[in-house]
Amino acid sequence: MDRAVNVRTPGHHVYKDISPADNRPALWFAIAALVTLTLAGCMSVGGKTVAEARRGGPPDTAAVASARRSLASMYPGTACMTHRAVLTVHGRQFAFDGYVVKSNDYLRLVARGTVGLVAEVEWTARAGAKVLRTGRFFKQRWSEAYMARDLVLLCAPPQQLPIVESTAGGCIVLGQDNIRDNTMLRYVFSPDGMILQEIQAGRPGRPNYTARIAGYRQFEGYSQPVPAEIAVDGEGYSLHLFLVNLTQGRQTGDINPSESRL
């Protein structure tokens, strides 16, 4: 049996247990509408990156090592995950289930809702992300711009992040800058490096993507809590994700027929 765990982080509420059997769309819309995330010392300030807004002293080396371990083990190496999701794009709202199959170098997302297929996206370490197909009511460019990016940033974070910073509140920041395309990426952790709190991406000093981890949950067979409630605020869209099931040991590309009958 999976269980909710009390993982408290600054500005975050404790994740409340939600039964995977409860699939009422109205409930998930209500949950998404009621989710409130208070900005705290480790969060973004005024549209700036965490490091630019509140730069602290040299980070604690033990905390940095803990943050790197937390990022590497954020999810099991091989697993199948089921999310409930509410996506809002330019005023249009989509509720769907997202099935993610994960291995160390492979990800596959199949999203389906009451209208059938929403999108199917695949990522490999060698080739990157690509949209395999989309449903009639979901635009191809939305899958490319939103779902593919979310899949990679949330489920396949880069492990070699050369930038190491700390905030005035003591939070640990790991990141990278790409000078060629003028982009930045930041992962923000609690002061001890054990809890991922926020992901930022965009232009240096002007992030246009923020994913805040609102709660964690522990599942049977995996020793540590995993991100289970995530609120994404992107350019032109928002996304609320609720992880309701996680099973280890599924083989790459293996999605249950009942999950992929779209």
C-alpha cells in the first residue's frame, strides 16, 4: 500500500492522501482550483531567478552533495507512474490521466482524457523528446511546447549541473546556463539538499517556466518520498499534476493495454 507522508518544506503544505480509485473529473478540477502555493524564502522573487533575487554565501558542501543525490533519485530508475492532470492552455481546460513509463534513458508519456487521446510523447537520452501523436482536440504545437518540456524537466532532469549557488534563506540551487541559445535552468532544494522545491527555466533573469513541488508521497517498494503534487506555471499555460500511482520494475515501453487503448 502506498501512503501519504508528512514532508514539510517552507511554503509547502503536506500532501494529503488521494485514492487512485477516485477518478471523478469534478474532484480534480476542484483540487486544482484550491491549490495555493505560498512563496517563501526559497521561491522565486519578482520574476527573477532564485539566485539573482537572493544570493547567499557559499553553499554547504554536504548539502550540495545531498541535493545532487536527491535529483538523481527523484524517481525510481525504472517505473510506471499514473498522474491525474488538469492543463489550462489559453483559457481552454483539459483534464486527463497521464501514464509515464520511465527507465534510465527512456521516457514515454501517454495522456488520455474523456475525449480520448490527448498526446503521446517519447524521450530518449540520445534523440531527445518527440511527439508521436496527438488527439483531435489537442494541437500538435501544444504537445511540443508544453508536454514534451514538462516530461523532460520533471522526469529526466540533467545530472550534470555545473552552477552551484545558495540563497539568502539557505536553499541550495543547482543549474546550468546555455550561452548558445541564451537559456537558464535551475533546480532549487531545501537547505539540507534533501527536498526539491522548485524548477525554473527560461531566459537568464527572466524565467518563463516555474514548477513548484507542493507535496511528496511515498510508495511501496521505494524508500524515499517522490514529488506527488506539482503546479506548473508556463508561458501561455498552467498544469496541475497529482501522482496517484507508482509501480517499480516495469519494462521500457511497457504500457498496460487498458492504459493505452486510446
